[in-house]
Amino acid sequence: MPKARVGIVVFPGSNCDHDAYHVFKEIIGADTKFLWHKDGAVGDRNIVILPGGFSYGDYLRCGAISRFSSIMKDVVRFAEGGGIVIGICNGFQILCESGLLPGALLKNGNLKFVCKTVTLKVENNKSIFTYKYGIKENIELPVAHGEGNYFCSDDTLTELIGNNQILFTYEDNPNGSLKNIAGIQNAKRNVMGMMPHPERASDESLGNTDGLRLLQGVAESVI
């Protein structure tokens, strides 16, 4: 039976790479492998995950150094060719720094690290990332970040709204994010970034599987 081929990029400082690997390999059953950031190629993968963590210690700016890692040139090529890319937390920051997603992630409005479960609203379920959810459905996912405050220009915000690129919003904004934005997709609808962690809410043993539908849906979309 065909399987999704998932590549999880590992940067120095990544700390959610094994969480994502566990979900895709052990729960979803995908062909899953780690991609070391210096390897420089995505290879035969048809889904690429940029996981959470503190790549390069978040020096300069979150994701600012990782965007120059050898593999990112090929991730950009892969995405521009229609390949599916998901950036979670630090991965979202890297996608913004690399230009694959618009906007930027700023320091949280209260200047404090936030680590808790938050309620999200599904704003668009006509996407390969969200089609297993109901429109306006509330789901719960954990967050853990100090720089998750999404910001973009007025023109970019108009485009995000007009193109239906906003996928998730916070019901109770934990970081000051513009328009409560928690997750977006690109205009081509093959690249997604979000600050909450779906991979940390995908195992029944943890008491929450709200994130599994997102990751499983993406895996099924490429088979």
C-alpha cells in the first residue's frame, strides 16, 4: 500500500523533531526519515516538516540563521514546485524568514514565554491541511513559544484575508498576534505555518488527538 514519504528537517537546537517523527511513523504509518540540515536535499520526500525548537539557539532572530542552512535552498525549490511543507512553531518562523510565508513572528506581546493549551478556531477547511475539520470548529492544541506574535503589513493582511489563507485563529490570543492569527498557508496552498503544536496533540495516551487530523489529512492527501 502506498505511503506518504515524510522528511523531518533537523537543525541544531530542534527539539520537536522526534515528536513529529513518532506521530508520522508510529501513529500514521508514513515512510518517515530525518533530514539533517547540512545534507542539502529533500530527496524523494513528498512532505517536508520544519519542526519546533530553538534552531541555532534563536540567535539574531528566530529562524534567521536556519534559513541559510544547506537544506533550505532545496526546501524552497521543493515548495515552489508544489511540494507540501509544514512549519510548526520555530518551523513557522523559519518559513517566514525564508520568504515561503508572508509576515514575521515577533516577541510575545507580554514579553513572556507562553506554554499552555489554547483553543483555536478553524477559519478555512478547504485546504489539504484542514479538510478533516469542520468550518469554525474549535480545537485545542498546546503552544510553547516566546516569539509567536504574528505580524504583517496591511497589504499582506488584506491578501491573506482575500485569498482565504488564514487557517487558524486563537479564541483567546496568548501572544498578541495580529487578528488572532495562529496559522496560515501560502497563496499556492501547499505551504503552511502555525505556532501551536499539532504533533503534541496526536497521541491518545496524551489525552488529546485534535492535531492528528491535520497531520493525517496531509499524509493521506499525497497517497
